[in-house]
Amino acid sequence: MNDNPSPTVRFTLRENASILIEGSIEMIGPDGNKIETKEKFSLCRCGGSKNKPFCDGSHKANDFSSNPC
Ligand code: FES
């Protein structure tokens, strides 16, 4: 039995919106540097954020749909 289990990290795909991340993670940028995150934050998946990789709410204005069709 593992006495020190890995902490749970949850990724939630929000309908017509971002990916909500909950838990302690380490995010590394393309330059190899760590990107500071909080215990709960959202990643953009609509492509419209001006603060990528984070969601800035632009998915509402660009009418993003998470449905493929
Ligand atoms: S998902 Fe929110 S700005 Fe892209």
C-alpha cells in the first residue's frame, strides 16, 4: 500500500468554455521556464484568449462551441 499517494489533479472540460484545472501542478512554458499557477485555474481551448494559455473569458464573445458539429 502506498503511504504517500499522488495528489489528485482534476481536469474538467466546461461546456462551451475552458478547461478547469484543480490541484497542484507544475506548468512549463516552451522556453523551459515554470509558469506560475494557482490551485484552481482555467486553460483556454477556444484559441481566443489574449492571455494564453489561460482563459480570459473571450470564449463568450467569440461564441465558442465545445460541440464538434
Ligand atoms: S476558453 Fe475561455 S478564452 Fe478561450
